[in-house]
Amino acid sequence: ETGVTQSPTHLIKTRGQQVTLRCSSQSGHNTVSWYQQALGQGPQFIFQYYREEENGRGNFPPRFSGLQFPNYSSELNVNALELDDSALYLCASSLSSHTGELFFGEGSRLTVL
Amino acid sequence: AQRVTQPEKLLSVFKGAPVELKCNYSYSGSPELFWYVQYSRQRLQLLLRHISRESIKGFTADLNKGETSFHLKKPFAQEEDSAMYYCALTSGNTPLVFGKGTRLSVIA
């Protein structure tokens, strides 16, 4: 059974640029949630995708967007990067959209200069 | 609004001593509470959930609705317990909300 994988693991961007982060969900999971974890903070919910549709969104601006594909893998896109977007971005998959049992990837660490 | 509070950023205990990681929550409905753990250089993973009333790696947690708490306990700390611990809450229809975490350091 393959776990959740994320790419890239690290990346550096400059203010104003755009970034795409990718996530492959665990086999059999149809739901993907994205979290932002700033240094010293707990993970903050960005949004969730269930069967290719956005199924809930946290307090993040529209420049944070996402996609889920038919194989349930997912992308997180961030436009017009700001310095405060520097963080670890975590992807988590789950068997359903109504569970607190999430399986996390190792994260993508984004640095915005 | 759902909120999870972990009052201690860092907790240091000696090996063999009891451990209690505090978690308080605010939610008016019926919450589901979880503890997640992140060991050094590993991914965040589920440790235990209140509905299963299980003991994992010697850890237990009891949901106290009167005190809105879900403290994580272990009678005898081991060095391998050193990690970052996050308390988390959902209602089932809402996303999982995490606390800021407590770093447990077990001193030999």
C-alpha cells in the first residue's frame, strides 16, 4: 500500500510568483485535504477535495486554489506569492470526507523571498 | 467556532515519569477528538482517537465534556516518546482543526 506522497519537497520562489504543489493520495482514498503549517504553529486547514470537487475551505484568500484529478491525486496552486506564504504545506488523504483520521504526506516546504 | 488550545509549547519530563499533555477545546456540538504525533524526521500521524478508547504506545486520553478537555497521558515516559504532539477536533462535518502543538522531551 502506497502512502501519501508530495512533490516537490522543497522549493524557493520570489514574491509575486506562482507555485504548484502536488499530492498523490493513499490507495483507496477519495478525499484530499491541504494544510498550511507555519513555523511553530499547528496545521491550518486550507481546503478539502472530495471526488474532484472542493468540499470545504478554510480562511485562505482565493489566490489559493486546488484541483483533484480522477485518480484522486491533487494540486495546490498559490498565485501572487507573498512572504507570509512561506510554510510547510501538508497534504492528507482519507477514506471519506467525514473523518478525522487523516494520512499525511511529508510536506512541501515553500520559501518565498 | 471550533478551537483547540494546547497551553504548553514544551514539556520536559524524565524517563519513567508520568506525562500529561493538555488539550482544551471549544465546540458547542458533539466533538470528535484526536491526538496526532510527529516524531523527528517522520510525517504527522494519528496516535489515537477518543471514540475508540484505545491505548496506543501506552498513551490514553479521556474526553471530559464538562471540562472540555482531552488530555493525553502516559504513566511512564520513554525516550522514544519525544516528539511533537497535536490535539485535533472535528464534528464529522467540519475539517479537522489542530492545536499549536506541544513538544515533549523525555530526558534520560
